[in-house]
Amino acid sequence: MLYVIMLVALSVAVSWPLGKLAAWAMNDPVSDYGFRHAAENLFVKCGGRVVSRQQTWKNYALSMLLFNVLIFIAVFLVLGAQQWLPLNPDAKGALEGSLIFNTTASFTTNTNLQHYSGEQALSYIGQFALMFLQYLTPATGLACLAALARGLSGKVLMGNFYADVMRATFLVLLPVCVVTASMLVLGGVIMTFDGSVVAHTLEGAKQIIARGPVAAFVTIKQLGTNGGGFFGPNSTHPFENAGFFTNVVETMALIVIPMACVWMYGRITGRMKHAVVIFAVMLSLLCVKLGCAVYFESAPAAAFNGLDIENSSNLEGKELRYGTTGGPAWSVFTTATSNGSVNAMHDSLNPLSGLMPMIGMWLNVVFGGVGVGFINMFLYIIVGVFISGMMVGRTPEYLGRKVETREMKLALLAILAHPLLILGGTALFAATPWGADTVANPGFHGFSEILYEFTSSAANNGSGFEGLGDNTVPWNIATGLVMLLARYIPIILPLAMAGSLAAKKAAPETAGTLRTDNLLFGGMLLGCVLIVGALLFMPVAVLGPIAEHLSAVR
């Protein structure tokens, strides 16, 4: 547990200055000179009037959608034509059509679900096209959170989406990536543009070893809550994750920017005490999941039951270079932050250990993806404020503005879209050959494999129980559509809510105003997240991981 405590403590410490950096980058320059002002002028020169116009929430959301449609089309064309394009030293061939759609949808939505093995399927230009999206998609999330924060602070004009994307990319993500990539290269992660190496084993066999610009790819994979690996085994591969040092760096990279987003929100809205309460709620949920995952994974695998051998923790699917707690700890970090990268095989986790990543994706608010994690928490904040106000007979208010029927309808639509996509897709594929014929394990675990795949898609996470044969046309189309809907519904509706609140007159605080910066509000928010999450997902948890655990114990 000392390893887990160290990871959490270091991540919290690093998130504070990163939050300052993000707020400095996403706010307008405070002076007419200096680096920040020069950078802003450069963005305006590059983008022209499109970048300089202030936008309402509707224009902001439309710009976001248009931008994402354009990058979707561009990367779809690159992946479809990779066999004819340069930077293909290993002569990679064409990809199947539904796989191109799924992969493009996956990386455009910051999900990075992979139904292929990167080093086998993609050329270097294909990998670079996906790395291009791995910068723009977290930048989109960070931009939308900044716009939300501006709206909640009372600004009807929420900024400019294109300017915010450039700010997030060049002033936040790139500088942090340069530092992190340098650490990974020093730790042994490879970085080269040469093709594969042909090696001859001692037995005389020929072995082709894939390589490439891995350090640059892995850095934004981790920091941007992307998760898609350069290699099929992801961060279990020694070229992506060379040893204990790089494992610590990559694990921290999973969560530091999502943590920093909370501090950025507090600085933009001018409500740092409120941000501290929200951070504490998220951190408490993270710590509980970490403790449970490490504890449940300390039991031996069910395959050892009844065998006369020494009991040990479950070592199946683990890389022992990272320690026995490295796998379960990473599984919680990566699913708490909608990242999806792995350094151990989630399909090999003990049933209740495998439940912890699912819970992280079901709640989808434990820091979550860059920007969008806090946006998801905002939905629960609105619901909690509304319920609390009704309980004491007062008009609910959030940051001085009344929360009324319109905001509640939008919040509930956004919250309910998440379980609808997960449970609807799981039910359809569990009841038809589309899913039933693709599971590697029948029974409860097979159901969990299907459940995990749709959970990961709807949470824009990207990890999976890899016992599932998911590179089929039904899986590619279904999960692609789920990823697209699950990405944009929970962004657009909160922007609409922020726009609605910004248009209202601020009410002065009185003795009866519900405070959002104290322990009572934190407990109310925590209870709201847990109760809503339990009501929505407890039945399906019983059908999958819990039933598998009970059957193994029996």
C-alpha cells in the first residue's frame, strides 16, 4: 500500500501547479505584454476572425461539433489510405472498413478503444494521425470545461472554442508532454523512426521486433487520458513501459491533468473552497477504489482453489517488473480518468478486482477525462443542489443562480444517457450471437466481458476485458456509435445548462443560501453520486462480477 499512497500523494502535489498552469493558459492575458500576450496574438494571427470572436454556448457547441467532424473525416481518410501513403517502412496493408470507422470514432472521442494491434495494423503515418487526435481530443475537453466555468461565473459569452483548443494544446499539453517524454526516454522507452528489427534467436528462429516513435505516442496517451497503445499489449510492453520508474511516471500521468482541472475550475470561477470540496469527494472515491482493488487482488486466482500450493496474490496477467500492486492500482487510475491504457490484463483480474474499474467507468466522475470528468461531476452537483433545495423548501441555487426545471431536465438527460448506452448495448449483445459468439469464457465472466466493453465505450475509456473477440462488424459499428453519442451528449447538455444559468440574474447570498464550500455539501454530493450510481448499475453488477465471485467461492 506504500506504493499506492506514494502515487496518490505525488499526483496531488503535481496537480496543484498544473492547475495554475491550466488556469493561466485558459484565461485571457492579464497584461498587454509578456509571453502570454504574445502567444495570444500568435493564435489570433493564425486563426483570424474565427478565433477572435466571443461565442455564446450555442455557437461554442456548434464550433466544437464542426471541429470534431472535420478531424474525424481527416483521420478516417488517412487510415483508409495508409497503404499508399509515406512513412510506411513495414508496408502495412489496408484496414477493414468497419474497423476504420471504429478506430476513428474511438480516437476522435478521446476513447482509444482498440479492436486491432497497433504495431501489426498501422503504419507510422497511421499512428501519427491517431497521435494528432490524442492532442486535439483532450484539448477539446479542457476547452469545454473552461467555457463551462466561464458560464457559471456569469459570462453569457463563454470564449472562443478555436482559441481555447489552441491554448490547451500549445500552452498546457505540449509543455507537459515535452517534460514527461524526456523522462520516459531517460527511463528506457524507445523513440525512433526506423522500421522493425529482424533478430535471430539462439535456436536460429527469425524474429521481427516492431519499434517506432513510442515515447512521444505514450506521453500524450497517458497525459491526455487517451489510452490507445502503440503496441497491442499497451503499457505491459517493455518498449512502452520499460521499468519501475517509467511505470510510476506513466501512472501519475494518468491522473495529474484531470486533478488539475478541478483547480483550474476553482480559479476561473473564483470559488477555490468549492473546488477543494469537489476535489476531496473525487479523491475519497479514488482512494476507496484503490484500497478495494489492491485488497481483492491480493487473493490467489480462482484457478488455484483447492490446490496444495502456497497462497499468493493473483499473478495472472501481471508484469512483475511493476510489483504486485502495480496492476490493480493502474486499473483503478486508468478507469477513474477515462484513460483506458493498461499495464496488466484486466480480463485476468479477480472478479471483485475487475468490478473496481467498472465502478470507476459507471460513475465516470472520479476526476474523469481531461475536462469532461469535471463536466460529468457538474451534472451531479446540479442534481444534488436541486434535491437539497427541495428538501428544505427553498429555491435551489448554484453559484448564486437559481437551478430550475430546465437545468434539471438537461442534467437528467445527460446522466441517464450513460446507463442507457451501457445497459442497452449489453442486453442486445448478450442476447444475440453478435456478442454471445465472441466471448472467450461462457457464463458470468463472458457476460462481464460484454458489459465491460460497452461500459468502456460509453465512458470514453478504451480499456477492455481482452478475452472478447471484438474485431467484428457488429462490435465495431455498435461501439463506434456508443462512443460518439457518449462523448458529445454529456458535453453539449452541460454547456446548455451553463448558458441558461449565465443568463439569469445573480441572487445575493443570504443566511438561507446552500453553501457549496463546506463538509455538508461534500457529503451530500458524495451521497448523490453513490446512490444514483448504485440504483443504475447494481443489478448488472450482480449479474456479472459479483455472481462470478460467489460462484468461485462456492
